[in-house]
Amino acid sequence: SDARPGDVIFTAGELGTSGAGLQDILAGRCDTPAAAVHRNPQPQVAEGIWLGSRPEVRAMMDLSDGLASDLKHILDRSGVGAEVAVEQIPAAPGADIRMAACSGEDHKRLLTAAPEAAERLAADFRIRFGTPLHPVGHITDSDKLEWLENGRPRALDWHGFTHY
């Protein structure tokens, strides 16, 4: 709930594997690697604990409902907006960008970090966990989530899972 304008938005892993796995299962392909990921999610507990100890991390949550939905939770709680570069969303093999942004159950970390410390955080994360933090956008002082493609606004009505 403490995301601030200028913060870098990161995901801690590729997105869309679980969504691709669900599609495989629904198509009767239950033995694919993506289907196994969908059936057996692996939340990033150690990564969350480590990131939570870092002072440059301002807001963080688990990506369980999809980037499009979960980022809105951070924005609403923090009273800010965001710009997300569609081409920077790390789509997993077998997933397209829309699936990466909208499907849930990936259980990767979504976080915002102070811009002056974002590169150091990403480098330290790679050293600690052997995988990258993926910068996908930044926090703005608006009150909306904007999807950009090559720096230009796109009118995308993307959303993930909605709780009733």
C-alpha cells in the first residue's frame, strides 16, 4: 500500500505458465510441464521474505489473480496509477502477452521499488535467487492503469480474476 510515483514495477518471474497449463488441461493434455505448474503452484515464499526485508521495496503482493487485477489492488491501496509496457511483460513459453497479463495462479511476486535503488535490487535478487526481476512499468500520480505499447497508450480492457 506504499507504492509511490516513479517507483519501478517488477515481477519476479515469467507470467502465464499456469494459464497455459489450464488451457492444456482443458484440451486434454494433462501431462505437459505447464499443466503440472497449474496443478502444483510454487509460491515464492523465500523471495517474498527476502524482498520484504529490503527497504527499497514499497509495495508487494503475490500474483494469484493475474498482473492486470493484482496491480490494480496495489494501485487502489496506494492511491496511485501505473503505466505498464506491454512488450516488457515476461510471457512464459506457451503464453502470449494477454495470457501473461490476465491469467492467474502464477504465484510470482509483484512489487514496486524506489527508482533510485531499482537496479541494485534487481542485481541483488539475481545474485540471491539466480533469476531476474522483470521491470514492466512504473507508478504514476494518476488514478488509472495504462497499458503502453512501444510508449504509446493502448486501449486494452485487460483484467484477471475478479472476486465477488
